[in-house]
Amino acid sequence: MEAITLPFLNSIDEYLAYAAELRAERDRQSWKLGRVADEICIDRPNGGKPAPNDFTTAKLARLLGEEPSVISELRNNWRFWNARLDEIPDNASWRHCAECRRRSGWRP
């Protein structure tokens, strides 16, 4: 990891605005990760145990050092919201979107 530097900021308001930009960028990246998971991970609509050579969200999560539930949520968010990304407010995190998706009753 490279050294982390911050821009020179004069006030708490400037730091808060900068932090909000960072969080928004993190959430934009989460949509990309969800799309990657949707592209490369197999779908098991009938359940069952995947074969050892099947590439699953759990396998992707292990390779990335991430929790499998997070990768699954990002993938499900992508599947639910991908045609409606313009409806998502700029300040909505991927977790907010996951909660809205679950409350809608949508299931993968």
C-alpha cells in the first residue's frame, strides 16, 4: 500500500465534504465489484452444493479477503438495480440499496 496523503483542508466542513466524496467513490466501486461477481460467479438457482471447480461468490470472496455475504450482497444489488442506477440518490450507500432491495421483497 502506498502512503496516504490528504489534501490541505481548512475546516471541518471541507473535511466532511472530502470524506463524503471518498465514501461516494467507494460505493461506486462496490457497484463494479457486484457486476464482476455477476459476470464470473455461477448461479445455483436450484440450490445444492457447487462442484469443486465451480467459481462461486464465496470463492471470489476468499480470493479477495472479503466476507462472502458482502460479495453476495453486491452481486444481488447489481442484479436488482442495474437497470435503475439513475434512481439511486448520490448519498445512498450500497448497504442502503441492499436494504431497499430486501424490503421490496425481491429475491435472487
